[in-house]
Amino acid sequence: MSQDPVIGAAAPQVPGDDHPRVPAWAPPWLRGGLAHVPSRWRGGGPAGVAGRALLLVTGTLVALTVWVLSPGTGDVLVLAGVAAAAVVLLGASSVLPWQRWSPRAPIVFPLAVMVALAVLGRGTEQVAGAYVPFFVLCFVYVGVFLPPHTAYGLLPAAVPLYLLSSEALEPTVVVRTVVVSCTWLLVAELLAQLARRQRAAADVLVRDARTDPLTTIGNRRDLEDRMVRLVPGDTVVVCDLDHFKQLNDTRGHAFGDQVLREFGAMLATHLRRDDYAARFGGEEFVLLLHASGTGPAMDVVERLRQTWCDGGGATTFSAGCATLDEVTSAQQALVAADAALYAAKREGRNCTRSAEAADGWGPRVGADSVRDLSHEL
């Protein structure tokens, strides 16, 4: 058995999902916008989507304003070439394996914008230098969407590209380049630190909302979210501490709370990394054992029972197991496991029973039975 705690491990990716989830710290407008982005354009996660938006925004603004500069024929050709390159990059970015690369890989988007600005600066007469303010937008993107200190890696490329985008190299241009370089770094790092703090605060709130405060394992809300990820072959186990009310009545609620804390710690310590434990309510706990099957799941519970007894547990526990198959939902398995738990209680407690062993219950639980027993859960 692994000694790694089950709580706090990263949630597994949904099969077929090749990009990271929208982070909890993301503002509502970003989360709402990403929800409407086609799946093929979400590669690279929020940073990838925002990088494509950076290309589209800069390209659109240039297209809407460049006519004011009265570009010549040569300028139009350069603009067309830059636009074609941007379209190719957008198309390629939708099929690249972003999940295999570093979180800093989307730096290619602001770098592409700055290269395009340098090409316009060197390849045009009327357009040169008009769009250098977009360099600031590139560093804003880096600060908000990429890991801290990424801006320092972008700066060595940004400075020469900025000089190429500007007018002739003069003392004023050199001084301005030094000033704007410091400004880029300051803006990017401030935004990165703000994003980091917001992300940390959001993580704490999410963890608190999904953790039982007494036992520090998962709570019922977190359990419900994880149950939707169960697949055939996974097993639901419902555990209940025996005679817990009597324990509270004779030794006090403070002692009962300590027993619950110790039981939760035992579960978190002795489950496999991929398995999961949550407090379902009162003295009842639910385990989700992945790819185990009923027989191996019962063996796991028996080992937990032995560990609990060896550690001097103040009371025993009973358990019921039910394994999902192709026609059994997670909720049906939970109801069946609860019925198996009641069978274990009737047979003297301190034992484990499977759903097949519970009177008249099996893994295929009818909808009416689910509805009736749900009132007891």
C-alpha cells in the first residue's frame, strides 16, 4: 500500500482531453469566453487561447487602421505576407501537442507578434514604427498567462525586434528602448505576481470547499464531482463506524471527533494514490477504488480494517461494496454499496459485504430502488 495521501492529488484528466482545464483563478469573462471556443482551438489551455486572441487582436487593429497611413504598393505586399504568416501560425497552433511541452511554450505567440512588427518596421515606409505600442500588450500577455519570470527570457529577443520596428537608430531611440524595456519587465512581473496570488487564494477556497474540516479528507460535494468520473470496474465502498452513537454518549463528542479524525487520517494514508476517500456524513465514509473489482476491493477494505485495529481504533467499522459495470451508474453503485453496508450491520458488524451478498441487491439496481433508498442517504 502506498503511504501517499489521497487528498490533494491532482484530479485526473478526462480521457481525450489534450489541454489543461480552465484554472479556478481565471476571471469570469475568461471562463465564459473559453466555454464558447471550439475544442480544436483550445490547445495550450487558457494561455494558448489567449495567444491566438493576441494574434487576432493585433492583426485586426492593424487591418482597421493601416489605411490611415496611406501605405504604398510595397507596404501592402509586406502586410499581406505578414497576415499570411499569422494565419499559418494560427492554423498550426490548433494541432500542436501543447500538453507535451513546457508551460512557457505559448511564448511563441507574443514572439510572433513582435517579429511581425519588426518586419513591418524594416519592410515598409509609411507603416514603420506605427505599431510598436503592441510590444507592451505582448508583455501584458506574458505576465497574465505565462509562469513568473518568463518576461526575462523574452526580453533579449524583444529589444532588437523593438529597435527594428522603430525609426532610425538615434540616441533618443536608444534611451526610449532602455525605458520601455524596464517598463515591460515591471508590468509583466507585477501581473505575474498578482495572478500567482489570485491563483493561490482561489486554490485555498476550492480546497476548503471540497474538504471536510474535521477529517481533512474529501467532503460530499467533492465526492459527487468525482463519482461522475467513475467507469466500469471501479468500486464504491461505504464504511460506517460501529456503535459510534454509543461512543459519543459514553465518552463525549470531543472523543468522537478525535476518532473521526484518526479514521480519516488512516484512510488518506493507506489508500493508493489513485483511490479516494470522503466523509459522506456523520460517521459514514465513502471510498472510490479505481479499477479494482469487487473481490480486490474487499481485500483492500480488509487490510484497512486490520490497519485500523492494529492502530488501536476505539471502535470497529462495517463496509459495503458495489462495482460498476456497463449498465450500472455511479449513483446506483452508491445505493447498492449502502445496502450491502446494512447487510454487514445485520450480520454482526465489523465485516464487509458486497452488493451481491445484500438481500435482493446486486450491482444492477432499479430506478425505483435508487429513489427509495436515496431518502436514507
